[in-house]
Amino acid sequence: MLTRSLLIVLAIGLGVGSFAVQEPLARAATQITAVVAFYTFFYAPARGLLYAFGYGLAVTGVFLFVSGKSWLEIFAGWELVSVGAWALIVGARGVSRRSLEAAFIAFIVNRVGDVFWLMAASGAEAFPEGFWIAGLVKAGIFPFTFWLVQAMYAPAPVSALLHSALLVALGVYGPLRYPEWRVGFDAGAQKAAELLAVCAGIGAVGSRSPKVALAWTTAAHLAGVVALWPQPEQAQQALLHHSYLKAALFLLLGWVQRQGYLTLWEAGLAAVLAGLLVAGAHTGSPLLAIAEGLNALALGRLWGRFSLRRKGAAADPYRGLSAPLFLAVFCLAEGYLRFSVPEAFIFLPLGIVGVWLAKVQLYWRLDRPFLLLTQDTLHAWLTWVRYWAGMEVFLGRVFVRVAQRWIRLAYLSGLTEVAMTHRGWRAMARRARGALAVFTAPNEPLTYAQALRWGFLLTLMTAIVWRFLR
């Protein structure tokens, strides 16, 4: 309970502190994180310390990113958000093989984006496109949506943060905050971003899981924000609009999935949030209109999978708290909405068609080839690492054996040297000293045995010298 109460402390602190924040994305991140922390207190009673740590680290990264004066500070904020998200994906549901795989793919793919970011930062004039590629990877825009889909294994509060003003938002917000990042972004790149939004909308319609469908709509909306980079104010408004509403949708979805059905007020609230999200992202571009129409179909299919609560059904134990309603209203009030009724009515029929399509079996994964390519690459890399680890162990064992034999040989050589020194050279030295003593002391006569030995020695030496001289 003590660690769980940290979420309430974090929510109050961020909520009060948000009134002093002027930077748009930092203010949105602070407010949304405060609401999500409050929501998490009721939604996930366990692992309160991990949630508080991950939320706090991610918000700190956002502040460092938007207020950095050097590329090193900006990159540190960019990385802190990724580390906080990685920790939440790994441990929010408990550490398991599935969570580790999802977090590992997210971590590795984002590091690929970091390589392009650093290449551009080290020579922005020569390679400004590196910032674009890094932003596409960070935002999970197609074809990099697969890591964002894998990250949907995390609980709804974590997904609400990752898809709103924290992780993915930094990818498209960087060129808005730092104009030099979008140097060379021309009409052709803008059309390409609109096409990526259409691809993401197609992926959203074919999604089987509701959370995955929301992930694809995130990729579609952020691709639309990328297309608006030449109009920074409009792009920033669209990003903030998406952040608040997408956070509200994820929180509402998490609540509905927990209870297994929709009430009437929840169905109405879901329709309003989806309509505002789709209509607010429409900019008049034909391609983006097609993308938002596909998103409307996908959101209709998403909520059409849940049945309305029947009479006599058991009530949810947390029903009296009405947390989703409070949070959704908060997000609507603070969302800087660009909403007009005619635009909402344009996409309303598509949403109704999407509800009907919820009963039709539609499923495809546009990002499957990229996911399989990443998984195969990681598998090959791990296989190579295991091979070299085995080679390292083998070479280590060979080295130990050679070292042991060398030490043994050195030990035996030492013993041999000692034996030769004590028994050979010293004995010969004693004999030489004796001979010298005989020659240096002529007053002492030689014995017969000594004379015989000297005679034999002189004869032997004469024979050897004679042999060599011949």
C-alpha cells in the first residue's frame, strides 16, 4: 500500500506543477501523466513503485528534451523516455518471456533510430534526413509500427502514456521544436507521409485486438502530423489534440476490457471521443481524409466488439468511482480541441459501418514482413553471440590447460636446474678448487692417486684438443 500511494503523490505533484509549465508538450505530458497515475492507483494495485519510477523518468525525459540547450541534453531526454518506457513494458505485467521480447524489440528498433539521429546531429547540414528517419522510428510510423504493436502487451495505463505525450510524441515533435531538423522537407516528403498515414489506416482496419487497432490509429495520426511539419502551429495543435484524446481512449478501453462489456454512457463517451479524434485530425488533404476514414472504420470495429451490458449483469466492483468518465472529461477539457460538427458527421457513417464490420472476420498485418525480418535478424544475432560465447569458453579451457602444462614444465625445469647446480656444477667447482689448491701450494706433495688422476685428465684433454685440431 505504501508503494501504491506513491502514484497518488506523483499525480498530485504533477497536477499542481502543470500550472507552472508553459511549454506545450511538457504541459500535456505533465497533465496526462498525473491523470494516468491517478487511474493506475485503481487499475493496477500492484507494482506501484515501478509505475511511479517509470512515469517520473519519462516525464523527466520530456522536460529535458524540450528544454535542452545542446544536442547532448536533447539526446539524454530522448533516451530517458525510452528507458522509462522499456522498464514499464518489461515489468508492468510482471517479468515474463513475452514482456522481455516486446521490450527488447522496442528497445533495439529505437536504438536503430538513435543511430540516424546521431548521424544527423553530428552533421545536420549534410544529412538532415537522419532526424526524419529517427522520428519515424520513435513515433512507430509505418513501416516501423511493428514495435509499437508489440509494446501493446503493456497494460492500458502504460499504453495511454506511450501513445499520448511521451514516447511516440517526441518523434514528431522534435522538428516542430527545433526547425533545423526539418530542413529539406519538401512536398514529395509530405505526400510520402500522407501515404504512410493511409497504410497505417489500412493496418488499423485489419487489426484483431482493440489495443492493436488503437496503436495503428496512433501511427496514422502521427503520420498526418509529419505531413503538417511545414505548418508548425497546425502540426502542434494536431499533436496535442491526438495526445489528450488518445490517452482518454486507452484509459476507457482498459476499463471496458476489465469489465467485459459497455454501458450506455461508456458507449456514448467512446463514440464522442472517437469522433473528436478523427474529425480533429482531418486537414482537408484527400489522402489524410482517406486515412481518417479508415481510422473511423477501425474505431467503429474496435468498440463494436464489446456488447452492451445486459439487465441483471453483475456490476463492476469499482463502478462507483467512475474513473474513466472523470479522466475522459478532463482530457476533453484540456485537449485544445479543433472540432466542428460538420467534420464529425462526415466520418460518422464510417464509424457505424465499422461497428457492423466488428462481426466480420477481417485480419491482416501490414507490418508482418518487417516484424519477421527484425525477429530473424535478432535470432541470427543471438545465434552468432551464442556461437562465439561457446568458442570463448572452449578457448578459455584450452588456455587453462596449456597454462597448466607450461607451469608444470617450468616447475620441472626449475627442479632440474637445482639438481644440476647442486650435484654437477658445484662438484666440478670443488674439484677445480682442489686442483688449483694443489698447483698453488707446491710445498705439499701429490699423493700417488692424485698424480694418477691428473695424468689421466691431462691425457684426455690432450686427446680432445688433438681431435679438434685434426
